[in-house]
Amino acid sequence: MKTQVTELFGMNVYTDKAIFVGEVDDVLLDIDGKKIDALAVGKVNPELTDPKGHLGLLVPFRIIKTVGDIIIVRHISTAFRKDTEEKTI
């Protein structure tokens, strides 16, 4: 399946465990390799990761599983906060 790069802008990104990651802001291209290197994702779900002053995150293209109406990426548990950090009372 072929897709225009511009069609990726604004698409929602979810993990394969149905967790919202964010929205595609930009696409990083590998010009020499003639391929997409990563997606720059903004409006990141604050429950997933601590942005540490960053406005978004880069999602390597190799972890993308599907591109359709939304983008589905592999769920990587190390990319997200630990349960103990999320639930402080």
C-alpha cells in the first residue's frame, strides 16, 4: 500500500493495546535510504510518558504496524511510566 507522506500529518497514533500515543506533527525522512525514518508525534498522552520539557516524541518507523485511518505501533512497555510512578496518592 502506498500513502502520501502528507496524509500522515494529523493522524492519531495508538499502540496495539489501544492506548492513545499522540498525533503526527511531522515525518523524518532518510533521503539517502529513500524511506521514512520516524514520525514526530505531538499532543502526547500525558499518562504515557514524562515529557521532561520536550514537546513530543519520535516514533521509529520500524515499530509501526499499520497505517490506515489511524496509525498503530507496537506497544513497548519500557517507553511508558511504571505503575508506581503513575499512581501516587
